[in-house]
Amino acid sequence: MLPTLGDRPPLWWSDATSMWFTGSHELVSEIVRDERWLSDPTAASSFSVGDTAAARIADLITRAILWTDPPVHTGLRATIGPFFSARVTQALEAAMAARCDHLIEGAAGAGRSGEPVDVMASVCLPLPVGVIADLLGIHADDVSWLAAESRFLTWIGELEMPEPVRSRATVALVRVMRFFKKLVAQKEVEPGDDLTSLLVADRDAGRLADDGIIANLLLLLMAGHETTSSLIACGLVRLLAERDHLDRLQEDPSLWRPAIDEIVRLDGPVMLLTRVAAVAAQTSSCTVAAGDRVVCLIRVANRDPRTFDRPDEFVLDRSPNRHLGFGFGAHHCVGAALARMETRIVLSRLLERQPGLRVEDISWRPLTALRQPERLLVSGWR
């Protein structure tokens, strides 16, 4: 359970974690757009590699776009960003809608028996994992097992990783990295119009190392479906609980864009991110030493009453909506346009075809950095 702002100062120290925390929207916005706050957690003075598993994870962290800083981050974004542009994303809509309809019909077929259906497993997760697999040039036969291994890799973003999970995450990391090495070798011989081939071309041009390709493919696999599947599931729960908003969306489809941003604000999957002070930083209440880690509580900042009117309410057409669920500044989510489209397609088509759905039960994964349903049972299929 993450803390709320309450009477806390904008920035406070935790002896338990030896980290600073902030849930202030103003301060989080300032930190994530300021290059003096580093994304690379290995820059922290408290960072240490205690075993082989931690070393492998640290090596991944220092090469993937999410945890890199300029100029490395700038170069990676220049390569990867255009592949997720609004223009490219829009070209995927028809195929994405057809895939979504197929998944919905499968779930409905199972639900007509009267038993609740786990839509996390049958709809919310398969759609985005299939889309990102296509973009990366991954064969359909490999999607299922890669998605299963990815569930263990999500622990990499946690502030703490218990030993049994660390061991299993390391196994998953080795398996997925081995797969991507084979995929890269394949694309060297038979390049396509996929992102893996593009990264290989970047390497051949001297802009990216082999390990950098593997690390970023692994991150794109995880980020390309774990967060979006959670956003879709949480959006479904929200709209089924507040059906007056659903009625407005069906009457005016142009409201889907602000609605999805409001879902991201209130129910978004990203709970926190960390930054490391490159130099000593002074705030109004304290001094952060160079090398100190600061945990930015995204979910708390997105409900900061100093920024948002009625912060705990779902306001369908909230404007402006300065949520931080897709990041900010140089680290704004490169796949935000794709995530919005996937969420809109699934929710609009599912709720139009199945207006009688109701949530029977929801269970959550025991994560702090990512808010993700383990299972979402839904009934009322026709």
C-alpha cells in the first residue's frame, strides 16, 4: 500500500528504504523533466551488486531506454520513437480491431455457459502482447511462453525483490535474452519491417551495441503489454462501476481520448518511478545529497489536490489533465499513442457488444511499482 500525501512535506526521507519519497505533483514533474535527476539506478551511492542475479539485472538496467540518460537515451529514442508515432499507430487500427473482435468472441463464447470469464487472461493481455510481438517481429508460436516469462520480469522494477522471486526472475531473464539473441541473428539474415530489424540496422551503423539491442527488445516486450493490459483491465472495472460515464462515451465517441487519460490518472498501472540525484539538490524543506535515490509516487501525484480539482473523482472530460501516468519530458512514454489506441479499441468494442457485463471478482499481483490485476472475473455475457 503506497502512502498518501496527508500532512507530509513535499519530500520526505524513509529510514526503512534509505530513499527519499515524494507524492507532490509539482515536485515529481520537476524531477522527471530535469536531467540532473538520473534514470539510471546504478548511479545511486547505495547501489551494489551482491550476486550474479543482481549483476545480470544491473546490466540490463544500464542499457534499456527506460533506465538510460542522455545522450544514450536520446539516441535510443530517435531510433525507437518513430516506430510508435501516431501515424504508424493509426495504420495498425484495422488489424488491431479484428484481433480484438476475435478475442471478445472467444471470451463471450466461454461466458455464455453462465460461468464468469477471466478477461485479463482472455482479452486484456492477449491483445497488447500480440500487437507488440508483431511490431518486434516475433512469431506467433513464441508469444505465449514469452508473455508467461515476462510476468516474472516485471519484478525488476520493484524497490525490493524477495529471494525466491529474484531467482525465478533471473531464469526468465536468461531465457528471454537467449530468445532475443536468436531473433537478432535471424533478422541479420532475413531483415523485415519490424523493430528488431531496425535495431539491428542501428547496430550495423555503429549506433547501438549487441547488448543494447537485447536489453531494449526485452524492455519493449514487457512495457509493450504488461502496462497496457493493466490499463485496459482497470479501465473496464472503472467504467462498469460508473455506467453513467459509459452512456456518455457511447453517445459521443470523441470523449474516449479524455476518458482514457482520466483512467490513466486514477487507475493507471505505473505506481512509481525512481530517480538519482546527479548533484546535491535543495528543496524548500531539505537537501538531497548527490547519489541519493528519490521515489516519485506517480499514483499519489496524480491525485494531488493542489493540482487536480476533485482528485479522487472520475471526471470524464477533465481538462486540462496533467497526469503523469505516461511520464513526462524526455522520458514521456514512447508507446503512449499505441497504449491509448489499444485501450480505446478493447473497451469501446467490448462494452458495445457486451453491455451487460459485471465484475464478479478481481485479484491483484503483489507489486508496488506496477498496479496489475492477476485475475479479473466478469459475468453477464450474451
